[in-house]
Amino acid sequence: MTGIVYLVGAGPGAPDLLTLRAAKLLASADIVFHDALVHPDTLALAPRAEKVAVGKRCGKHSTAQKFINKRLVDAAKVHAVVVRLKGGDPMLFGRAQEEIAALEAAGVRYEVVPGITAALAASAELGLSLTQRGVARQRPLRSSRAPRSRTPVQSLPRLRCYPVSLANFRVRRSF
């Protein structure tokens, strides 16, 4: 059997902000590999699936990315529906590209299911547009973690002379 791996965005943390497609995939999943920041109520949407924690947390024991990649490939050989549930959107700060490369190299089919990123959810919660006309024409998204050799300000991309709304991500579990 060769299954399909879905790289699914779990959204910003609130289970009710999950997309309908994500919820349907969780309901049909045979196995779910999930990040540390995924809410337990979101995992409950996959009642019949085996759940495997593969999260990464700064300063805590983490699962090596190569091991996650191998587990995804191996799971696709024995399960029809494999879900890799990632906090926020899978294509933003989530190492999805490394997982995609491993799946492609192994000939495993995959699909990416977008999620609501925390930057957009925070903007909505505050009632503030990230790209308000006449105020901000750019919206860079960056991690608060900078290489040790650079300060966070040095890590910012060179921005044009347009006003900008900067979304700075700092991860914190709130449940």
C-alpha cells in the first residue's frame, strides 16, 4: 500500500480556526504526526488515528527532522491517510520544505493543506489590518530567532522605503 501524506496547517491554536478540509482529513486519518503546539481538542478530531508527537520546542528535547522525514515516508507505506499536523500554516516557519523533499525523494504522494497563520489571526483579533492602504504596503514575517552572529534587527530583510507592518513570531503555548 502506498498512502498519501497531507501536510496540514493546524492554525494559530484555537481548534475552531481549523479549516474544514483539515478537520475532514483528521477525521479520516490513520496516523497523525503533530507538533507540540497543536491543541488537544484539535487532536481529538482524529479519533481513530494513531497520534505521534514530533514537536520541536526551544530548549527542550525535540524530534530530529531527519527522523520525522523517515517516519512520514515509512507511514505512507502502511497507511492510506497520513497527516503531518503543523502549527499555523505548514509552509511558514515549519520545515515543510524538508519534509516535501524527503517525500519526493521516496516517491510518496503529498498535498499541502494551508492553515491560518498566527500573524493573520492576531491581526484579526486586534482588528488591525496588516496592509492598510496608505499605512503599510509590505508585511514581512520573521521568526524572533536570529543566527547567533546577528542581532534580530540585523536579521531583518532590507525593506524598501514603503511603510511596513512587521509580524514577529514568538512561540508560546497557552493551553
